[in-house]
Amino acid sequence: MKLFFICQSIDATVYKFIPDAMTWNQAQAYCINQGKGQLVKLGTNNVNEAVKEQNFPIWTGLQRNGNSWSYISGYSPYTPWAYGEPSANGNCASINAVTMDLASQDCGISLPFICITENVFLVKENKSWEEALQYCRGLTSSTNSSLRFDLLSVEPGEEQDYVMNKVLEASSKEAWTGLHFLAGEWLWVNGARVLYSDLPVCPLPTQHCGVLSINYPGTVVAKDCVERKNFFCYSY
């Protein structure tokens, strides 16, 4: 069985419907590799703007993690389950474009889908800091050859508050950023100025890389670069 999917532009709050049937993992990879971000996170916006009133299931970014369900692109309380759902049918969720109800599905079936466009996205794979850097920089977009990717640099304030909502979805509860201690100073890999004043001036030799942690929401925390964690990439 094959379904469609949708991409969303976060800045303009625009959903992009992809009328190609893919498995959940294939749809998520498509959203990332096309530079469109992630499978859609549902909120109060009207998804029918993208899919009209077609009575078929569409992949969303909602996935079962253990006994709970969460969106891969960040927290949202929007989970309008159909009667009797979620069931044991599968660990990925689709939405019906007419009823707007969610249903659990086998992640291996193929459906159309929706992507949400964000230039910041959480990668739920555990890698060392160096491996995460290589992963982000190795990403490409098949639709925009000038698009580049890197580990995330983030500033205190609203920018960090936005990203911290995504940390809540990390399976590691901490996520690598592009912060690295090199040649006696803290540096972002993209060359941006480091504005955090509470970072250790002389960190331990094993703690030369920075994470965002749900336990320390107001800052970046120094960690051992070989620890394996989720991480943030961004496009520019």
C-alpha cells in the first residue's frame, strides 16, 4: 500500500503536498534531502489547504517512541486520534485529509506525505560530535545545488528557545551543536560569535564540544566530543 505526503514552509506556514507514495522513512529522507525539512508537525493550521478534500491517508511526522507518540520536528499537543486509535497496527501516524483524524500505520507501507520546511532540524541518530559535523556537511539538496548544511550555531534568547522545543524530541535528551573549543577559545563552526558567557574558560580536555540539554535550557553545556548524541543540522 502506498500513500502521499506533505511539506510545510515554517516561515510562511505553507504546506507542500507530495503526491508520491513512499514509506515513512523514505518520506522523511525525501523531506530532508529536498531541502524541505521534515515530515509535517500538525498544529492549528488547516492541512486541507495543502491536500484539499481527498479521502486518503497521508504520512505525518508523528511516530511512536516506546509507549508515547511525538513529532520528529518538535513538540506539538495536536493529536486528533480517530476512534479506537492509536492502535497496535504500527508505529507511524497518518492523517485523513477529510476527517482530519490520525491513525497508526505500519511504517513500511507507502503513502503520500507532507513536509514542513525549516532550516533547522533534529537528526535522531546518535553520533559523536565529529561524526555529526560530517553528517550535516555531507547533506545535499537535489532541488537547490547552492544549499549547504552544517552543525547548528545558536544564540541565547528567542533563537535558543525555539530550538529547545526540538531538544524535547531528542532520543538522547541532549543534542550536539556546532560549538567547539579550539586553540584556547570556544568557536561556532560557522564562524559566528559565541555569546554565552557561562561556558568554562578552561574546560576539561575531554569536554570540548557543546550540547543543548533539557536539564540546562538557558545555555550550551560542554561535553565529551566522543559521546554519542542526537544533533542539529541547519541549511543556508
